[in-house]
Amino acid sequence: MVEEKRKQITLSVIMPVYNGEQYLNYSIQSVLNQTYKDYELILVDDGSTDHSLEICEKYQSKDKRIRVISQENKGISGARNAGIDIATGEYITFMDSDDVIQSKMYEIMLNHMVSDGLDLIMCGAVRTENYHLEELEKDCEVCCLTKKDLYEGMFSNSETDWKYMVVWNKIYKTDIVKRIKFESSGTEDTVFNCQYFKDAKYAKLVKQDLYHWIQRSDSVSHSEYGTRDYNVLKDYYWMEQYIQQYEGQYVQYPLIKIYKFIFNSRYRARNTEFKNQVTYLIKENNKKLEESFYKNEKIDKKIKILFTIFYHIPATYNMFRWINEKRVR
């Protein structure tokens, strides 16, 4: 019965491409190597200045499942939205053009998506520099995810929160995705998922790491506070209000996370050109945020006391950060 259903569905794989000629072949090939074959791969060249578009068109000429869009540079959100606009699949997934995926990823995830009538399924992911994919040695363990699991996971500020934030280890229902789209923001994936989770009544997690998030040695790490960091803070204010309005029973998670972002932003921006902007943004939103924070009975009183001290006496948080950073060194 599951097999009959699967023959009637299609999956749209959307891959934004920007100056990725060095790694693009690995990524596209890992999609073509999928054991699940009923998909379309939408390659969105976002104004590349290298040979990325030529590589995309070469693959398109060899495989009718591949569709190529070429557009002026609009950023990753604009590229994903362009793919969403032409997607024909009943389900949508996203992939970055320098990552790779296990050959059974879509088969495993779609089997559960269809047979269990899910609105969302996500899998584990691993950070690695290795493009080599080893075969899965055992059956993938799958568990149910509640709304609480999704919001708590995304706002947990843990070593695994990014797995809930990102979009490329998930499969979504296209009809819901087309009502949301991506915004150009500081943390576009998290903002997107924040809205999608609201409509995800049934979700599951495949515990195995089917997605390989490639961490290249030539990647540049920016430690100085910048525009993107500032926009992330704004995004978290927006998400707290969104969840407060639509999913109020889970608002304690973004409330705690946003306070941590406030402390972090204020600390990292203190010697930069963003200091005054950050200070103004925090003060502008403080009254409404404080009211929600202190009235929420699901937030531990000890956390409220600690955050009150950190908020009103910034030197205490600065000392806390300095001590932790010194320990790491």
C-alpha cells in the first residue's frame, strides 16, 4: 500500500547555487545517487560568476528530472523562493550546494512521510569535512516529535539546536511551504521553521545522520559582531511575538532564548559600531518582553532572577562570559 502511494507523489529538491563550482558536482551527484527516483531537482543559480551555471546546465541536459533557473543575485532566501515558485512536487526539501546526503535519505524519509501521514519529517545531520559517504549499517530508528519537541529543540541553545533550525535535513508539505516563503533576514531558516512548525500537526525524527553538512577548511569564521548578528536579534524578537500570538503555550522557549541573545549581543557589540543600535533595539522591546517573561509560569524562578541580574547589571554577564571564555582557552 505504501509503495502504491509513493508512485503517485513527487519530491521537489531545491538547491540554491552560488559560485560553487568546486563542490557542486559532489552535491548534485549525491542527489542523483538516491535510491528514491521520483523527484525533480531544481538548481537555482543565484548570479554565480564562476562556472556553476554551466555545470548545472550540463546536468540538466543529461537528466530530465533536473530543472535550472538562472537569476540575478538575490541571496539564499531569494533563490529558495524562486525554486518554491516552480516546484511541482507534493513535498519539498532543500539542500545546500556544497553538502552531500546518504543515498537512502529520501527513500527512508518519504516512506514515513507518506505512510504515517506526516506534515514534517527531519533526520539527523553531521558536521564533517569528509565527502565520503559510508553505507548505513542498520535500520534507521524513528521517533515521534510533538510541537513541544520542535519548539524546545529549536530554541534550546544546545549543541543540537541547529538541527531543528536548519531546513536542509527536513521534508515539508509543499502546500504549506508555498504559504510561507523565505525572508531575507539574519536567521532565515529558523524564521521559516518557526512558521512551518505552527502547521505541523504530525512530525517524526529519523535519528540517523543522513545529511552531511560539509565544514570546509577554507571557510571563514567571523567572530566580530556584524549586520547579520544584529538581524538575528531582530528575528528572535519577531519569533517570540509570533509564537506568543499563535502558539502561546510554547512561548517560554523563545523567551529564554531571546534573553540569552540580548546578553550575547550586548556583550559582543559593546566595542563595535552596532553598540547604539543594539542598545536601542533592546530598550525599544524591553517592556513588552519583560511582561511576557515574568508572567510566564513555565519559566523557572531561578532563571528569572539570574536574567534580571544579567539584564540590569551588564558587568555581571560580562564577567560570566570572560570566565567561561578563559576556561575554554
